[in-house]
Amino acid sequence: MSERAAMGLPDTYAVPEAESLASAGAALLGSSPAALARIVEGLEQPVESRLAAGLLLGVIGDPRIRTMDPAMVTVPGGLAAIGLPEERVDAVVQRYRDQGVKREWIDKEVPRHTVALKPYRLGKYLVTNAEFAAFLRDTGHGEVPTSWAFGRFHPALSNHPVYTVSDAAAQAYAAWLSAATGRRFRLPSEAEWEYAAAGLDGLSFPWGEFAADCANTLESGLLMSTPVGCFPKGASCFGALDLAGNVEEWTADAYAPYAGGRTVTDDLAHVAAQRGYRVCRGGAFTRFQDLARCQRRHGPVGVALYPISFRLAEDFHDGT
């Protein structure tokens, strides 16, 4: 199956939602960066206004993006319920069968279990193109995202999430920022990521039941990455944005079955056979809602259909 077919797109041109932002953008000309930032994350703003504001900020500078002091949300420690109860597997498979979901993919999520977590911080936003470019300029790191045509991103995409980066590059970025700031940045563990997304109630999506206006998945019809934070209705209970949709996210953990679960041999098995793989979470603008479920465990497929980015986690002590 072609990637277009997997996305449910015709062979001819697929007209995306919000193809033209001319009217929305013209109405925002002259607005201050602070005002545009409020529009991007405005709950009552239409998607065209949020996107236009975000794209304008990409060109003139987005005050929400602070490379050396990234916006973080605090997640309290405690006992986190992680994974899917086994008795719900059949229902999940049936619900998403039309999206090609296979039972073995969902079997990775069981059993539901409890993980003790220390308090931590999680990036409010995914790491952006502008931030990753700062890292490349400062370090000379050799990996340039393959999504950057001819080795650079378009200036209007500075506040979009960087994607097509390896887990090694994501770790190198966290190490660089830690050394530069004296803080302790890293990739979040699987459990930390899921708890930040699903919260105390173990929600299927960060906001509850799926709604297309809460996340940039295929259901939104945009067919492109979006400036970080453009879907404020999809915020998690802790305030993190884009935990569902936009682009997938690396976690710190290599795939292994949960305690009491079984090793699943699925489409990613060839990767695991070679070197194992880190689990990815969160879904993407190229995929349907199932991949954006809080409990869904995925990984690097190595094709454009699965764009992968990352967000930072941070250790802290004594409430600081």
C-alpha cells in the first residue's frame, strides 16, 4: 500500500483544510508577537486564525520559544497507572479496525500496571526547528533532519516541531542544553510521557474522548505539521500541548513487554532484531487518531509516514 493510500488520500490532489490563510493572516498583520502568541493558543479562536498567527510568529520570532529556558510544566510524583487493561483490548481493536489496527499492536499496551514516579518537568512544547538549529550551529553536530530540504528549514517553520531526527540526536540535544544551562534535561521515560498525557484518570486522549479539533491528526485534514501549541483544546491536565498529534515523540525507553505481558512481534520486529528500538508516542499529522492514543506504543518505521520529534523532560529537587 502506498503512503497516500495509507493516509486515505486520493491519487489526485487532496485539498487540505485551511489551504489558504490569506484572509486570516491579513487580519492579524500589525499584531504584536505577544498578541499573536495568545491567538495561537486561544481556545475560542478558529483554526485558520491560530495557524496564521503561528506562521506569522515563525517569521517574526515566537516569544513562546526560548531555547535556553524552554517552557516546562510540572508533573507531580506518585503512583501512575500505565497501559491498557487486558479486558479492553478487543474493544480498542474493534473501534479502530477500519484504520487498519491489528490486535498485536494493542497487545503491547497490556497489562495495566502501576509505576512510582518522582516529580518531574515536561516540555510544554515539542522541540522546534529553531531550537534544533541553534544546537546544530553551536555544536556542529552532524545529523541534519531529513525533513529539512537541502539541509535547512523554511524560515516560516521555525516554530514547528523539528522532525525526522534520530533518538541519538534527541539525546545529544538534551545533553547540550543541560551543559549550557546547568539543568538536567533528558528524554522522558515511557511512563512519564504517558502519565503526563493521560493523567490520573488514564484517559485515552489527553483531553478525554477524541475530537478532531483537539489534535493535528489526519482527522484534522491539515496534512502538514503545525506551529507548536496550535491545538489548545488538546492540552493535557498538566498543561502540555501536542501530546496527541502533530508529530510522534521519542521516549527514553527501549521497547520491552510490560511485566506480565508478552513480547509482541509486529511490523517493528525487524528493527528490534537489528538493534532494538526506543518507543515513540503521540501520533502525527500523517496518521489517524489511534496512533495518538495515550497508551499506544509505537516506534521508528523509517518512512515519511511516521515523522518523529521529541520533547524534553527535566529532573529537579526540593520543588525547584
